[in-house]
Amino acid sequence: MRRIVCIATCSNPIEGVKTGFRDWKHKKTLKDYVDLFDSSHNHAFAKCTNLMNQKQSISYVISSQSSSQQQSYRTRLNAVLDCTRLLLMQGLSFRGHDELKESLNRGNLIKLLNWYAVRCKEIKEVLFSNAPENDQMTSPTIQKDLVNCCAVKTTRAIINEIGDSLFSILVDEARDNSVKEQMAVVLRFVDKSGRVKEHFLGMSHVTNTCAQSLKDAIDAMFSTHGLSIYSLRGQGYDEASDMSCEFNGLKALILRENPHAMYVHYFAHQLQLAIVSVACRNCMVGDFLDILAIIVNLASASYKRVDVLQTSYQANILEKLNTGELTGGSDQFQEMSLARPGNTRKGSHLLTVTRFINMVNAIIDVRENISEDVVHSDQKSSALRQMNNMQDFEFVFSLHFMFEILVITDDLSQALQKKDRDIQNAMRLLNLCKYALQNLRENGWDTLFSRVFEFCVDRHILVPNMEDIIVVKGRPRRVA
């Protein structure tokens, strides 16, 4: 320090470097080395003072700027994270088809951030044009990272809530839109308050749906989240062979490793599969279900047909309301469309049959649209032939017959899906369903036939004489 001062205080800096100032007992003589205001000494002294002042140092300036940037980054991050959590809770998409600045709809996340910035000045100062180009925090990669962080945080909270408790798993697999097999796993456990909870653990892509692949995927998921298969006390799947097979299914593989993991099949799903399987074994009902699916697909094949279908349905409802045949009420006669049946969707066949009965007049009107919509003659004749099948008595009878059956079984299916049902209550409901089906078989014929007869008369469908002798096709005409 003395060397610095002696150099700075000498009127001749070179001489100060050579000789320096040595007379420190008489410090007043230092003033003799001070020249004018802009002398080398004054400049050096000012620099030395600034050097000793921490607020003037380079590190302090850098630190101050870094602290300001960190605060802006935190504010921006919290704003984007708040919007991310809102979109996740509502199950909304993040990005749009076009997120350029000129786009009128840039996606939910950016639109929500714009809404946030307009109403909060603090947020506006750190977003978009006020943020660095490399720190906008709106890129698809950042969005995926934030979503993944939220998923990890949520899953960790679920795992912490389970702790060392016992739990069960519910597993199902299906194909996504990219035709990839995805396996979903749900945890079922009892919390500290004694309440039964079900939480989605995760989804895993499986290369195939064989039992061993599903078992490996479950083991990998358990290992990732720190779960032990020996804490498993229950497993629930549908009745697919790769899931519940007695010898090589997923159930058997887990039971070999943990014999305490009891298997409970999915009652509602099993009931749906049983009904569809038994119905299809009957030729008349099987043909009816095939024709029904074809007609529904034909009537909903284009937007033009759907518009005609809904317009005709609304006109038919208004006509019946004006004539007093129907009475209006709250939430009645809402706009609807035909529903396609699916063997694995609970209640889908009942929904299809119910809407078909309600919209049958509108479906008949769609036939005229098919003549104009279909170009090729062979396709037109095939479509019209399938549509004409719906005006056959056998089809109408099967339609109402399956409606009666599905209404009874759907009540049981809905009851089995409630969380408060136990095995004893489920068996009691099953017996009630069997009793209702038996009563329909023994005492429901007259009511069913009168309903079919009225339906056919209203739509000018020929009703055969039930006293006539019906000859089965393929057999000789013999009268006993």
C-alpha cells in the first residue's frame, strides 16, 4: 500500500517509482507532492478510494445485477408455474397449432400468461418482451419440464401418504392415438383417517401385452417410486386372459412372488363382457348388433348426415310437444347424437340402443341424404340395404328386447362400480338382477310385444301374424 501511495503522490511518477517517499514521520510533506486537481496523484487517490469502497467494486456491480436477474427469474418462473398448475388441474392443453406472435390463438399457456400480465404490473415487467430472449420460459421443452416436475411432486406426495402402509393396485392397458400400448396403474389404500383412496400412480409404455411384459413394467414402476411388492395386498384387473389367467397371467406372476396379493376381478367389466358374449351367441341378436353398428356408422359418417339427423330429431320433438304427445321439462330433449357401441365400454350398448329408439324417425330421414352423399352405386345400394333393415319387424323386436335386458343389467353394472360396495352387497345385487331377468322371461312377454307392436304401427312397419306357421329356412316344409 505504501508503494502505491508513493507512486501516486509523487509529482513525477517515474521518480516516485525509483525513489519513493520515505519520510513517513513528517506526513505533512505529502502535500508537496499533490499537484493540481487533475494531477496524477488525485486521479490515483480517487481510484484507490473507489477500490476500497465495496459498492464501487466490479464484483459488487456484477452481484447486484445478478441479484436483480434472479429476482426477475423467480417472478417469471412463479407466474409460468401458476399457469401450468391451473392448466393441469383443469386438464387443458398447453400449446396451440400456431404460437407465432402473429397468431390469433397462441395456445392456452401463452394466452393465460398474457391475461396474467395485463392484470399484474409486476408480472408484466418480467414476461415476453421484458424478458431475455433465452429466458422466455414458454418453449415446449420448458413446458414439458414444468409438467414433469408437477407430476413428480404429486407422485411423491402420494408415495409419502402411503408410507409403510399396505396397498392394492388396479391395472388396465389400452392403445393410445399413436397405436402404442399404454399400461395405467392406480394405487388403492387406506389413509390415516380410515378413508379409502385411489390415486393414479403413472402410465408406462409396454412393448406387448403379454403377462411377463406387464409384470416387468409394474416392477420397474415400483422400483422407481420406492414401493415394495411385498406390501401389496390386492390386485384388480379385467377378465382379459393376459391379466387374470390362472397359470400364466399377471395375477399368477404376482401371486408367485407375493401370495398375500389377493386378486379381485372387475365385476362391472366382467358383466359387460358376459352380456355381449352371450348375446352374440344368439344368431338373431348377433345379427341385430352387427346391423345396429353398421346403421349407426352410416348415419354418423359425415357432418352433413349428422346435421340432417339432429335437425330431423329436433323437428320431431317440437311436433310432439305441440300436439301434446310429449310434455316439456327442465333438461329434457337436449341435443343428442348416435353413440357407437363398444364391448369394453360399460353401458355403451344401452346408450346406443336408447338413443336409437329415440332418434329412429330421424335416422329414417337420413336415408334420403345417403342417396345424395354416396357416389358409387354399389356403396349406395349396400348402405340403403342396411338402412332398410331397421324397418324389419325382427330388427325392431330385437331392439326393444335388448333394451329391456340392458336396462336391468345396467343398474347392476352401475351399482358394482360404486366405491361403497362390498362383496356381500354385490352378490345380493346380482341375485336381484337374476330375479328381474327371470321375471321378464316369465311375465314380460305381453308388455314387450305390445310396445313393439305400437312402435311398428307408428312407423308403418309390417307386423307378422303370430298364429302363422313359421318355416325355418333350410328345412323341408312339413306339417306334423
